Amino acid sequence: MDSLLNEARPPVFCPGCSHERITHTLDKAFRQMGLTGERICMVSDIGCSGLFDTFFHTHALHGLHGRALTYAAGLKLARPELTVVVTMGDGGQGIGGAHLLAACRRNLNLTLLVLNNFNFGMTGGQYSATTPPGAAVGSGFLNQLERPLDVCEVAKAAGAPYGVRCSAYRNDLPDVIQRAIEFKGFAVVDIWGICPGRFSKRNRLTPKAIEESVGRLAPAEGLIAANQRREFGEHYRELAAAQRAVPPPLAVTPRFAPVSAVRQEVLLLGSAGQRILTAGELLCLAGLYAGLKATQKNDYDITVLRGPSISELVLSPEAIGYTGMSQPTVVVALGPEGVARRRKIFETLTAASVVIQAAGVEIPAGAARIHRVDFKAQGFKPQDWALASLGVLAKLNVVIRPEMLEAALAARLKGEVLSGALDTVRRVAPGDWAAA
Amino acid sequence: MALTLMEGNEAIARGAVAAGCRFFAGYPITPATTILNHMLAMLPPLGGVCIQGEDEIASIGLCLGASMAGMKVLTATSGPGISLYSEQISFAVGSEIPIVIVDIQRLGPSTGSATRGADGDVNFLRWGNSGGMPVIVLAPADVADCYTLTVHAFNLAEQYRCPVFVASNKEIAMTRETVELEHLNAPPIIERTPAAIRPHLPFQTAAGEQVPGFLPIGGQTLVRQTSSTHGPDGYITTEPSEIARMLDRMKQKVEGAVERFSFVEHVPAEGADTLILAYGVTARAAGAAARMLVRQGRPVSLLVLKTLWPVPEAAIRRAVGDVKRVVVVEMNLGQYVHEIERVLPGRVVSFCGRMDGKLIAPETILEAVTHG
């Protein structure tokens, strides 16, 4: 096989840099594998390792510091047949640590070569995530305070199925890289090398010293038995193919006359867990069955089953502009948390407004007509009060009518849930107007 | 007539799929999460890919990789996520990578209020890239717009090879409303133009064109992509004239084309001396206020901007005509109003704003027009 090196752009590293050696080694691995340039994409980021993409006649994507694995994952998911090789320095590994962990956990078929030379070469030899505390680097005393990170140990802990720690001067490095590329899954090769421009100016480091340092650590030579599992892309496509297509959205053909020819506003005030939002959606659907436009704007806390739950609903024969409440036709007070959050609205209500007040829920004074319903005495659980209150509105012919509501229930619910809901809205006794 | 109840986020997801988007990556964040949910339900059965990234930076990075492989890509987040996207947005701008980015704005600053709306990011979206290059920002006012403008956003991203933002708001994104799906006005789908010149240089433009033709990474022709300052060949350049040509072209391709995608709705009123200018969810209250004023015998015109950036200056000047006063209404403490002041020197421009998690009510706008 021909070399994939770009003759027009030979390596431009400082004399003696191990990156240059790795450039030729990678080319040798590609040649051994018989790969042609259009079958490979080199993905790199910032720093000296970020020059790699320019030296090869392959596809290339050079991006932001530490983010190479993010682009590589997108490329590989879009083009599974492409061989994607990522080069990253110890700097990129540090700034993009979250992406290394995610790549290990995900196990997409990518090869990551960490060109680890223990410092930030390009910016002046500052300390990186792999700088030994005893080294003299361009960050003053700061590297003495932090423990260097072992890329292979981290990768193993994060679930990488393949990891190699080795010297850039290892004789069989082309074979090491070839095996990593051929591994079907995420493979990390942590290659220790010498930065003559910065690091080895102030620290004695030789190929022999690197070999000895690597030799003192627990070996990382490829397959990590405990982390073997399916490759992400293939697994993804298998699970994705088994997913069922989403049905088209519910489309309602109006078949009833609306109750009112003007804008109606309904405010449902309850507590989390009272199915306020579902009731709001059902009220809107009921409106749609009468040819009305509807909006539903909800307000709730991020907690589940705690705090207020509020739904602001507008039904109108005309296009709805403002989706907020200006003068509610109806306020339904079902829970103290919702009432507390909208206290101020009660004093703005006039006698034109109706308040459906669940027995046991206190409401502030106001001019609205109050309609009291004892849902509890009628045997309804609090999570059904909102639905039951729609039944009350329908029976009173306020905003909706029974046939609109039942059509909405039939469209939204099925089976026993539907029959239970129909029973609730039919069975509820509408209660009484409070004395003025 | 068939009526559907739908929230804005679902309409964005459906618009994206209709536009040919088959790759989504995002990270959960209120109020944008339901876009991720809908894309996860829709894309895999279509053979597409939907991924939850390890963070926002990864999510947009995944999208950029997939876009360079030739796919139409979408990501969605809120203000805190746009902050994290920023360096990748700069990459997409400077390296001409098509992508649609949805910002479901919520009340800021910072993590602010997850479930409260605002339009506080409109200047951030424009200026949040290093280098200050122009971007395209579209702003829906309702659920139907969410669908239509998302299709437009994909068309623009493909056509101009750039990031295109859809600047929505919690108040549209998570509010359900009635839409008539068969009446949604989506434009014909536009695909990115394949590069025709050989040998292929990834950033070379054909004569008379300002957007380079595209070839995907992974195809038969080798493609280079880089975030560094580059010449037409995609290799680093330090030649000032080459750099200037490249950056002028990127600026011009977007700013010079804005007349072709100046989406505005102008509702003129006979004899009006004032025009209300609004965008996003606020445009709906502005419309209600304008109608109330007309009914009261005080005619007021309305201009709703759906293209925010580049500023559709010509469309704004045409709509404003000889109106004496422009009232700019925004769900923030005053951002776009400064663009209007710039575009309309010598005209009375007043501001009506609010940023406390509440919608601006029609009555507030009416008051600003009458007594402001």
C-alpha cells in the first residue's frame, strides 16, 4: 500500500519530537491495513497533536480543544463504515475529560490516540492532567499540588473495552495501533512521548526512562476483559429499528356548537398530583370539538407530587393572541397550593366570573359567584377532582357541554381509564351556588 | 377543518423531521427537553439518530460531526446551554457547518428560572460567537410558526452553510394551542449544494457565488474541515488578503441575503401615527393591543418580526413608512430596541418591556402606546 502521508505538508514538529515518530507509525499502520484515504477520517483538536490531520491524505476534521471525540462520535454515527481515528494530547484529554468518560461508557467504534507528553507544548509548557508533581514545568509550583491522571486506569474504570499504555518508542507501535483500529469498539492508546521543545528542556526524559516508567505500572495491553460488550453503533441501530413509528397527532373534527361566542378563560388551581394539566388538556379538546381555538399554559414547580399545579386555559371562536388570564370566566379552586400562588386574581373577579370551590379549600374574598362542590363527600379521590370539576362545568353548561367533554375523553383515553372517566363526569353532582 | 392541540416544542420537532432532519443530539434542560423527547420518539423509527450527549458541548459537537458527514442536524437547549454551545457555535460559523439550533428562552440571567419565559437571549444569540460574525435568528410567535420557521431554518442552514437559530420562548414551547396541520405553510425543502469544482477545495466558491459547495466527510472525495483560520483549501493561512476575503465573504453571504428571508407580518392601520413592533410571544399581545386601539378609534399599525438577525432593515423601513413613533415591545429589559433606534435615526422610538416571568399583557402595551 502507498503511504497516506501528505507530501505537500510534511510534519513540522520540533526536532526530536515523538509526535513525528507517531505520524510515521500511524501511516505504517494504515498501510499494513490496506486502508485508502477516503475510508479514514482523522479527527483532531488543538495543540501539537492537532497538527496530525494536515499530514495525511485522508478526510480530516480539526476542531476545538478537547472536543475531538464529540465530532468523531457524530461522524461515526452518521457514517458507520468510516474508520475514525482521533488524536488528542494530554491537554485535550484534560479539558475534554467528560468526553473521554462518555466515549468509554458508550463504546462506539472509534480509536483514540492520546499523544501524551506531560505538558502543554504549544502554549509554553504548562502542566497538564498527566504532568508528574516532581516535574519542572511552565506553571510554577502548581503541578506539585495535583496528582497526575492515568488515562488507561480512568478509561478502564469508565468502561473502555480496550486500552493500551505504551511508549512512542516501542518497536511494534504500528502493530499496536493497527490492533486498536481493528478492535470493534472504543479503543484508547495512551502513547507516552517526549516534548523536546518544552518538557525535556527542564526534565531529563529519555526513551529508556519512558519504557521503565510504563513498565512499573500495571500493564494495559489491549482487551479489558471486564468491559467487553456490544459496540454502540450496531446496538443502537438494532434497538432503533425495533422502535415503533409515532402515530400522527390527534386531529379533531368539530361536531358540536360552542357554548359561547366570545373568549372564555378558565383557571384551574390545584396541587401537584391532582391531574390538573390533564384536565386542562381535556377542556381544550372539548373546545376543539365545538370548533373553538384553545390554548393551555401551565405553571408548576419542578418537584413531582409536591407544590402547586396550575393550568390557564383559553377557548375562543377567534384566533387567540394573549395566552394569559385577563378576566377568567371560571376559576376552579381544587388545592391550597394553586390558590396560594394565584391569590391576587380573586380580588379582580367580578360577578360575571364563576368560582368552582372544592369543599375544604379556602379561597380569598372576591365578587365572583361561588359554586361549592364537596368532591370528597361524593367519594372522589383528590386526583379525580379536576376531572370531576370538568363534569361540573359541563352539567352547568359553563364553557363546555357534556357532549363536548365526553368526545374529548373518548379521543384522549381508552379502555377502563375511559370508562372510569366517563363515570366520574356523569356521576358528579354539580353542587350548589353559595349564597350571595 | 381538523384541529390539533400541540405545544411549540412538538411543532419544532415535527418541522425538523419534515425538513429532512435525521440527526438530533441534545442534553435535557427545561423548557427545551420535550424537543429531545419528541425527536427520540420520531427519529429512530425513521432510521435517524437521536442521542443524549454527555453535556451541551458534546451534544452540539455530535451534531457538527454528523453535519459534516452530510446529515441535516438539530440541537435544542435553553440559555444556560447556549452559553456552553458558544465555542462550537463559533466553529459552525467560521467553518460553514449547517446546523439548526433551537433556544427555548427562559428567564435569566444564568440558571435563572427554568419554568419562566423571557426573550432575554436575542442579543446573546447574535453576539455569542468569538469573532462577532453574523448569524441567522428566526423567532416564532406561535405554534404554527414553530413548525414553519423550523423548516425555513433548515433551508437557510443548508443554503448558506451556517448555524441558524430558532429563538423560541417557554411561553410558546410549553404552551399547547390549536393548529390546523393541513394549513401549515411550510416552504419547499432545500438541500445543500454539492461542490462541483474539481479538484475539490472545501471552501472554494464558484464564480459569482458566496457559499462554497459541500461534499461530505466520508465520501469518495477527500474533505478537510478545520476550526482554524483557513483558505479555500481548508489549510491554515496567515495571508491577510486571503483571510480578509474569506471573512468578508462569510459576512456578506448572510447579511447580503437578508432580504430573501425577511419574515415579517405587517398589519397597517389607516391613519396610524404609531407602530407597535414586537416579536416572539409578545407579538400576540401586541396584536391584541393594536386591535383594541383600533376599536377605540385610535389606529395603530403593527409589525411582527420573525427574522431577528440579520436585522431585516429594509423590511422594517418599508413597514414603518412615515409613522412618527415606534413602540418596541420586548420580554426583556431592552435589547432589540437599540437595533430599531439604529435603523430609524431621528424617529421617536420608545420601549415597553418586562422581565419577571410574566407575559406582557395587551393592556400594558395599550398603556405604553397611549401614555408612554
